Amino acid sequence: MGLSERMNCSHGPGLRSRVLLDWMRPRPHALLRTNLLPILHARLIVLTVLVSLGVVVPCAGQTTDGLAPAPSTNAVGVWAAGSFATGRLIGNIRRARVGLVGLHYHRLLAPASPSPSFDGPTLTYTADLLPVLFLSIPSGALPSLPSDESSPARMSSSRPQDRTAVGVGVRPAGLRLTYRPHKRVQPFVAGSTGLAFFDRSVPNALGRSLNFMFDVGAGVRVVLTPTLTLTAGYRYHHLSNGFRGQINPGVDANLFRLGVTVSP
């Protein structure tokens, strides 16, 4: 029955009013459909934006994350290194522990003027100032080592006592060869040499306070920002007095080295 038929039926005016209000009232399914449309529309917009970001952001990252600024000519940094095992290539003292803290300076040698088009390895001069050196030699590290009480004329073969020494050092001569200089991750090989001065003779009184040292190793440089670089690597480190003492057993250490470099 239509609206006109309901209103024209032989019922009173009150019934006609109720019929009119009933016809104007939205049905439940109409209300549900009316309320859901804006919600579904908003969710569709959000979903579209998220999908777009998920596609665009990784693509943008692939084009920029792998690139790094041109190598800087000068840079300074700080690093620390500690031994996790001793070596036997040159030195003879076993189970020694070595720790170093260094201030680092480097200057790019080749190419003299780096450009984005250059993709070959770079050669860098490095120099280090070591304000903290730590060396610990345990008792029995070298059983045949003469003890502190032995004189040059009477060298006994008794076991040495534990000896811990601290000192400072400098490495004025170092070189680093860096590959993939325009990438975020840059592998390198490096080496340096210098002097170490301890507060006491090492490995005991028959040794020397002044010692020579050199290291060689490899690692990676990770460019975090245009001015900040993280460096992690391995170094094989040798320390000895160069036969200037009455004994010269030497200490070889495998070091893990971690540092940061800041370029202007």
C-alpha cells in the first residue's frame, strides 16, 4: 500500500499522521548502508596511501642508501681495540692481553681530488696518538723466560711473575687502501707502525720500557652520515723492543678494533 492509499483510507487523522511518520523513518538497512559508506571510503584512502608508501619508499632507498658522499680529504676520529687471542708469527709470549685507545687522523693521498665518477680504491695516510696502552703478561706465559731477579751473569729459568704495564704511544706512519669509496659500506686493508712507552720494562726487568710496534689488518667503514663514519676491523699487532733489551720475546695479539671518524 502506497502513502496516498494509506492516507486516504477511512481511518482517523491520528492514524494518518502515524502512517506518514512511519514512511519517513529510515529503514535499518538504509541507516547501516549510509553510515558504512564514509567509513569504507576513509579506510580505502588510508589503505591506498600505505600501499603507495610501501612501494615508493623501498624504491627510493635502493637509489640513495647505497651511495655515500665523496671521500673527505681530512678526517679525525677515536677508536679502541682489545685482544681476543695471542699469535705466534713473530712474538713468543702466550696468553698476553693487549688494549689500546687511540686518536686518529687521516689524509687522502690518491686520488688528490675525489670525484663521484671515480670508482677505484683510495689511498689514505693515517696517524694515531695512543693516550692509553695496556699490556698484561700472565705468569708462565713463557716458561723459559729469565725472571726479574736474574742478573745478566746468572740467568735462571724460573717462571716470571705476572706483569701489568700501562703506557702511551704514537703511530706516525700508516696507510689504508679503501675500496668502493662511494658506497655506504667500504672494505679496506691497513697497516701502521710506531713506538710505545710503558711505565715499566716489559716483559720483565730484562726488557725495555720503550718498544716498537706495528699492525696490519682489514675491516669495513660504514658511512652513517655525510660527516660520520663507523669503522670496525681486525688487526694483527706486534710489540717488541727490537733486541735493545737483554731479552726480546715479543708479543703478538689478535685485536678487534672499533671506532668513529668525523670529517669536516
